[in-house]
Amino acid sequence: MPLKIYNDLTRQKEEFQPINSPRVGLYVCGITPYDETHLGHARAYLTFDVIRRYLEYSGFYVNHVQNITDIDDKIIQKSRLRQGSGGQAKVKEVAEEYTRSYFEVMDRLNVKRAGDYPKATDLIPDMIKWIEGLVDKGFAYSLEDGVYFEVDKFKDYGKLSGRKKEGMEAGARVEVDINKRNPLDFVLWKKAKEGEPSWDSPWGKGRPGWHIECSVMSTKYLGEQFDIHGGGLDLLFPHHENEIAQTEALTGKVPWVKYWVHNGFVNINQQKMSKSLGNFFTLKEIYEQYDPMVVRLFLLSTHYRSPLNFSDAQLKESQAAYQKIVKTIEDLDFLIIKVPETEEVEVKETRDELADLEEKFKMAMDDDFNSAAAVGVIFETVHFINEHIKEKKIDRDSLQADKDKLLEFCGVLGLKIENRKSKIENRIEDLIAEREAARKNKDFKRADAIRKELLADGIIIEDTPYGAKWRKNA
């Protein structure tokens, strides 16, 4: 089946056909770095990481751009709380600190880095030029406190959110000003307040509004029309609605973006996660208890458009599930070394089974990047492999094929399955090798002493037809 993607602009699944296939332009609204990265961020950026990975797996070349809003009211406020100043140097320090922290936690979550991370402060001249263009075309007007986009001049306003202007309310981060021609008119340029960072412009010193940043950055790096624009569901209105209005008004290119994709909210105890409610968890806090790959598996196990309910119980389930995958890979690594050479019939039968599983995996991902269904196929593969291992007749190449396919599926979803051996684990394996040698030499006293020594450390040895395996006592 062809790859289908749910498009919020048309409110339906559509066959994915890039503007300039096989090249794909992907823009994702990035962070405003004023605090630590939390689970909501993780869900958003992991969603588009998986989309990018699967597109690349399917043969597309993805140009992934993600902005950094490094000038914002919240960053200014954080700098004042810390330093007693909202000046430009202090604001930059705050933004850089939390940007570094973002990359650290995302790297641990195995989110691939975008090709470009433009910063708002690097493109101020481009934004000024853009606003001048909107003023010249009659889509924007000046007030005492800044320059505003006039939504009544853009006839398609509301086409993304499906809202009618008459019933709309100014949403999150919309500046309310009684002098505006329409309460929905949004700021393009904010005139400077005392002590705030500012840049020179035709309208006096100030800084760009939030919405204009993404229009300028995305078109600069991806062109006046591109394939996918993504972000959290909370950005659909007003942010993405406003982006469409100001971009199509200036360029006249419709549609500006072919596919609009939004990930669902994260809920805590069935309530939307929110900093204002104080019910959010930073990734650093979660990593103190759980491996980042456990967190990734947890996030993958719900379709990206569905609400995700966070709970410790669900993370523990993901932890057990992740360990099941890891153990399967470890068992394969052990057997691949120990079992006989290839049996051609066994290899063919194994590859046929794996081909069927691969088809199911692709069908899941082709259905609007359904990672939850794809995770289900991963565990079908784990079950198949473990049943295969139980067979009396197994060989090296069929087991290697099992391992390769399981790691391929995990790789598409960004799940790292690493059988890393610590110094302690190397010591255990050295003792097991010594025990094996002692048994071969009929030195059963030494072999038993080693077994007891390991047992005292919580290590259980399991003797198999292919040699000894070990595991930690639960």
C-alpha cells in the first residue's frame, strides 16, 4: 500500500506525494529555550524524528529544519528572575543554556539532529524585510506598540483550524490590544520596552513577533512551498493558522505547505500536561529512573495523533518490554557464536517468515506512521525469534537473519538495542569461561566454586547444549 499521511489542512488521510519527490522538505516548530525540556517536547520531536526516519527508510531524502526561538517574553522573564536584568547578553545566556540542555536530552533519546537549526536572532533583517512586504501589500498596519497583521484582509483565515472568524477568540500568545482593528490581528513587530533586547527597524527599535519567525525561517531554508510542517496540537491555532495567513499573503503561493501534521497532547492522570498546572515532568527527571530507550518505547507505543497518558505503571510496562527485546538480542548473540554453520533450508524458511513480518511492519508505518502498530510487529518478531530459538534445529545464518531484521525494525523507530558489556560483565564472562575449562578438565571442585561465587553476586548460570549462559537474579 502507498504511504498515507493525515493532513490537518484537509482533515483526511492522503497519499504522500512530495512536491519534488524523492526530496522532502520538513519543518518542525522548535523550542523556546527558557526552561528544561519536558515530556511534551519529547513527544513532539520524537514524532517527527520517526516520520523522518521512516521517510528515509522508504527512499526519500529529507531536508529537516527546526527553528530555535531564542528571543521571547519567557526568556526575558527568566533572565530577569535570575540576573535582575532582561538585557540582551543575559537573555542570550539563558537561551544558550537551555538550548544545550535540549540537545543533551534529545541526543540521549536518540532523536536525530535536524539538518539546520536557525535561530530567530540570526534572521532579524529577513523578518524586517518580510514585514515591510506585508505592509506594502496592505496586509499589515502600525500601532503605537508595534506592527500587526490584519486577518480580515486574508480571506482564507481559519482554513487550518476550521474556525470561523466570528467565533474565534484570541488564543495562546496572541497579543490583545484594544486599538487593534480585529481582536484576532496578531503582532508582527513589537516595539521595545525599556531594558529589553531590541533591533533597529523602520518602526523603531523592537523585536519580531513569535509567528513571523517560523514563516521566515522555513521559507528561507525550504522555499516558498514545501511538504510537511509539524508541531504539537497546541500550535495549530493560532500559531500555524497565523503562519499560513502571513506567508500566503506575502508570497501568493497556495498551499504554502502541502501536509500539516500535529502530534497529540501528553496527559498526566487524564489531565493535559501543563507548566501552569505544575503537572509536567522534565526528561532529566524521568531519566533518573528510566533508560531513555524505555521512554522512547513508551512514546512510540501510542499513535502520534492520539492523546498519551503518562503514568509510572506504563513506563514500567515499557521497561519490561524493552528488556524483552534486549534479552532476545543477547540470546541471539550468544547462539550465533555457538551454533553450527548454515542449513540452507532453515535459512530460506526463516527469511520467508521475516519477509511476512517486514510487510506487516511497512503496512503499519504506511498507515500514517502508526508506530504503535509497528511496535506490535516488533514483538511479533520477538515471539517468532524465541520460538525459532526453541527449535532443535537452528543454524548461524538464520539466527543472524533474525537479529538483522529485529534490529532493522528497531532502527526505523530509533530504538537503540545495545548489548553493552561493562567491566563487571566481562569479569562474569571470564569466570564462566574458566568454569567451562574446569569442567572440561574434570575439575568439578573449581567449577562448582565459581558457580557459587557468581551466585553470591546474584548471577545465575544456565547450562545449555551450546554452552553456559548467565543472567542476573531478579
